[in-house]
Amino acid sequence: MALKQRSVFSQILASVLVNAIYAMQNYPIMFINTLLSPISILIVIVFVSHGALIGIGIEGALIMTAVMSGVSIQGDLSHLKNDLKLQDMVVTSPTSAPVYVAGMGLSEIVFSIPVLILLTILAAIYIHPTAIQALTIIAVMALMFLFSTALGFFLSTLTTDVLQSWGFSGIVTVLLSTIPPVYYPITYIPLPFRYIAYISPTTYAAQIAQASMNYIAIDPIALFVDWVIVILVCIVLLVVGYRKARWREP
Amino acid sequence: MLSSNNRKEGIRMDGLTVKKISKTYDGKKYALRDVTLSFPEKGILAIIGRNGAGKTTLIRILSTELMPTKGSAMINGIDVIADPVKARNLMAIVPQEARAIPWMNPRQQVLSYLLYRGFPYNEASSRASAALKSLGLEENAKKLSRMLSGGTKRKILVATVLASEAKIIFLDEPTTGLDPISRKELWELLNKLKNDYLIVLTTHYLEEAEYLADKIVIIEDGRLVAEGSMEELRKRAGQEYSVRVMDATNIKLPKGVRASKIEKGYQILTNQKEAFALSNMLMKKKMKFSTNPVSLEDLFYYFAKRSINEDTEESGEGEWH
């Protein structure tokens, strides 16, 4: 029987079910895994700063969650492609590459919903953002998610084995969200090393988020430059990811 | 069925037509060389060959996963190379080494695949249940795949593609690693399905291809070396019978008859007339022997010219008795 019309919604839902809902439903340990990294660093920052950095720390945890969600796509795509051969089955189906990647990206967000809910509650209690401030943080998170998803997708095309892939994602997560000043102001880093922090796009994203809540003072031109850099990096990686996408192998 | 324009070019409108497909890597290493074949709309086409012969490369090109270096392939009148999006509406694949997803149960596996094919959720759900029921997987439908046997997992993957609307199914080594009973069960299933589907399968089990296939394609070193039904292959080889002489270390054969050494004896592939004459001769000499129709294994060795080492062949000098 031929299908009259194929549903793109169904195709996206398939990825969300495979990569998030069924995984969480059947392996509840995955909940703890998603909560652990952002929350554990937040707790350390709050303890070390005697509570002074709780606001910045929560913002940092939100940015880290967005980055981790995006980067996770690399390991997941690699596992589903190389170990389980699901991607081969999907390639030979009516699902297109952009729909598959969009579904996988959405699945990573769904996977992060528990930690996002927890952080949103903490933000409501300790940060009290206005609607514009909340929108700014959400925009920064969305850009970081897109950037890291494109990066993760790009890296997944370079790896042929899931172990290699997990190695990559571990390094990328640390380089993007643990070492850069995401959980604390950049001024905490001594000057010669501060320039190194500017290599990571998450530094600019964190500055925007911290400035939006007036945790740090930054002049409007520098803030504008931060936005431009974050958006540009995001566009560049999306283009690279799109070009590297190999749905049908050459 | 051939349309008038396509009839001239030999392109089938209701099945598979492959014309001069080649695949090279780095412009040098050939994975496939000028493979040409055709197959009707329904039935089982088996592709056999040694490891690295090019079976999987061919199946990946036909299933739109891999671009060929040159050549064309049509399925039901759709150009697989130029219009993969359209072709994908017709086809489904169970790749070599595909595994049932361990954190999902069979129902979830089938359901999610149908969603990937664009079925609305409710329809996907009812189709998934029906497919699992028809393959006798109902009682395992809600057990996690990692808890099921290898045979059941393989069946789940077959159920996954059969639940869809695809009528062209690619199965890359579907029974590898299965125990003989599970393999036989899958054979019975495929045998039932061949009246409704075009199934292209690769296999290392020659008895599987012999049992299931309507047409067998032998690929050796990227080249198609033979194709046809068992009967056609036997005729093409001109060797319809296999005479095995046992417990013989030295045998004087009639002139022109070539034998290959096998364990504890010789094997002679020949036509019906010669097989009869040879059997008579061996009977008179009271030698232990067996005469059987040539198997696919015999033909595979014959066409692939590998396992029968030319050096071990012995040609008879004597006369027919």
C-alpha cells in the first residue's frame, strides 16, 4: 500500500523516540548522567565562592547544558551509524538528512529536559530574570546549541568508531564549557591566560548572559562584538556541517 | 514489462535493471567493474561471492547509500542513481551487521522505523503490531532487544522492513551468525515473501542462495562472473553433475576428463552423458563414488576459479570404458 503523504513530524518524532524517550524509559540511569555534569560544577562553584557566584553559575550550567546537548549528538550519531547501522536503514528510507539531524538534535534537547527544568527552577529562585533577560539567555543557549550540534555533526562525519567519538566529545565538552569562564566572570582569569579563553565561543556567550543580568559590566560595542562572534561561529559551523553531511557516500 | 523506449535499452519498468555499474576508490582500486544484470518485479535475487568480492558495494549502490563511479540502475522504472529520493519510497534495507537497538523492544524498533518512513503514529503503531504478530514475535514484543536471542533479533530487523510499504527489500547477509534452526525459520519466511516482494540478498551460505533464489549472481573480484537460475548456471557451466570418487589416491581418468583433488579423493564436474559413462566405469572398477547434480558450491568454485586450484587438477590420459 502506498502512503499518500509522508509526515515529517513522524520522521522527527522517530529520532526523538529512538534517541531520547525510549533510551530514558528503558535506561533510567541516563537521567542521572544528564543531571550530573552541569549540576556538579555548579555546586563546586557555589561552594568555592560561598554563594557569591550562584547566579553566574546557574547561567553557566544552562549554557553548558546547551553545549553538552549539542556535542552529544556526535557520539549518538556515530553509535547509531557505526554500531547499530540504523543510519543506513534511515538513508534507504524517505527520511532526508536534514530531517534526521533535526530529529536527533531535538532528541538531545528532550534528553536534557530534566536538567533544564531543574536549572529553570533554580534560575527563578536565585536570578529572577525579566522577560527580556530570560529571552537573552534562551537566545544565547539556542545559538550555543546550534553551534555545538553543528560541531558534533561535523565531528561525527570524521569518526568511524564510537570510542573515538566519545573521546572527541569528552575533549570538546571540556574545552567549550569547563575550562572557559562559563561558570564565573572572565576577570577571574589572570590576563595572559584570559586571551586563551577568548578562543572558545562559549566565553562570548557567557559574557552576553552575564552582562544581561548585570553580573559584569561590558561596553555596548564589546557586547555587540560578542553577539556577532557567537552568531558568525554558529553560521560557519552550520555551513561546514551541511557541506560535510554525507547522506549518500561518494 | 518493458515500455517501448526502454525495451530497446533492455530496461525493465517493473523490476531491477543494472547497467555497467562500476565503483572505484581513489581512481584505482576497483570494488565493482561493469556489473550488468536484470531481475523481475518479484522473487529473490541472491548475490554470492567471497569476502570483499563486491556484494555489499553493489547492494549499497542499489539501495542509494553509495554513489557508483559509473553506470546506471533502475528499479521499477526509477533511476536509483539520479533520483534516490523517489527510489527510497520503494525500498528498505537490513544492512550487514545491523543490530536491533538494545535499549528498545521489538515493538518500539518496528514502530520507530515506520515513523522514519513517514507513517502517521497511529498507522505505524497498528502496522508494527500486525508485523510482529505475523512473524510470531508477539510474545517478545515488549522485551528489551538485548534480552532476546540472536535469531529473534535478526527476525525483528526483517519484521522492521516488512512492516513498511516497501516492495524492494535488500538483505545483506541476513542469516549470518544464526543457528541452523533460526536460519531455516528465516528461509521459510523469505520463501513465503518472495511472491510479493523483490528481495535482493547477499549471502555466504551457498545452500541458502540455492534454496531461496530465483536468480543467482556470482561476483568475483568486482566482476559479475555468472548469473542465472541453478539450471541456467549448470547449463552455462556445461557441468550438470558432480562425480565424487572416494578413497582414491591415484585414478586413471578417461582422456579429457579433468578432476580436482578433494579430501580423500577426487571431484569431477561433467555433463549428464559423461557422468553416466564415468559412473559405469567406476562401478566396473568397484570404486566408491557418488554422482549428484552439481550444487551451487560446485558452480561457485567453477566460476570463481579459486578453490579448484589449477595445479591440483589432473587430466586423464586413458580411454572411456
